[in-house]
Amino acid sequence: GKGVGEIVTGKLVELCGMDAGHVSAEAAKALKDVVRAHPGTRFAVAPVLPSCLRSVQGSGGRSALVWMLGEHGDIVVEAPYVLERLVDGYDSNGPAVNLALLAACVKLFFKRPPEMQGMLGRMLEKATNDVSSQDLHDKALFYYRLLQAGPEKAEQVVTSNDQNIDAERGFAEDDVKETVKALTREFNTLSVVYGSKSEHFIGEQFRIGGGGGG
């Protein structure tokens, strides 16, 4: 029979296709995490991404689907054309979707250059001229300069930032959340300056409540 992973993936794909706003958007975000943790599921997920994108609303869910198209568009025949429609509709996407779209266009360019070259150029032009989002503008400028340095070097840099994860170690974002919680507890200390918990730079005897007697 099917494994648990296949069943969960199948159910999330089904939920993504529902005309149920919030539900389909949350399913899309969960699906992104499943694919990151279990790259083998991409063969079941990738082919349905274009149809999911037609039904999912909300920037979070759509950004997740666009990200997956960039990562796994090498096995989705129509991926470049789906992204091209989004590039053409740049002004109505919103900053979050456009950030994901920029990254997806760059990633897919290295996998399918003939189909992506023209639209990547248009995407970079739109984003570098976008004064409404500094983050988007800066990232587009970074990619533009990186590509000018040479496609091979650019590919090394872009693909080295692989967002797949070790399923046993968990998500890097979770580590960040735990660090933020710890820093919040130590807000009026040097922990905030160093961006690290006090245990990493203060001996136990000197920590507050650390038991260093007088």
C-alpha cells in the first residue's frame, strides 16, 4: 500500500486544488515544506503545480507554488509558460509573489535557458525598476550583476542556496524562531547585540542565575 508520505502528499495536492481560499493556500505552503523535506515527492507534486496555481489565492500560497515551479520546473513541461504569464502580470502579483517569481525565473533559467532567457530579462527589468519594494529591487540588481559575471558562476551561487532540508534535523527557520525566543528572554543583555544566546559567549558562573557564588 501507499506510505504515509504519499498519502499526506496526495491529500495536500487535493486540498490545493479546492476552491476554498484559505484552505488551499495553507495546503500549498505545507506542500512546499513536504517537498523540501522529502525531495522524492516532487514527481507527484510538480505536474499539478500549474493547475494548483489557478485555484490558490493569497500571496503566501501562491508564493509557495511559484517557488516549487522554479525548483522543479525541469519536470513540468509548461512551467516556463506559467511563469511567463505571472511575469506579464507583474503589477498585480504583489511583492511576495514577485520575490518568489524572481527567484523561480533565475532558477529555471539554469535548467531551461532557451525558454527562460527572454522572460528572465523582462522580469529583471521590471523588478530593478520597481520603486515600491526595496527588497525586490535589490535582489533583482544582485541577480543581474551576478549573471553579468557569467552564467556558470551565477549558477554556482544560486544553486548553492539549496532550500531542501535534512528531514532529521528539521527546518532552519525553526532554529531561527528558537533563537529569537531566547533573545527575547535576554532582551536587555549583549545577546541581542551578538545575535546569540548568552550561553554561547558567557561562562556559566557569570550568567544570571548561573550559580556563580559570591
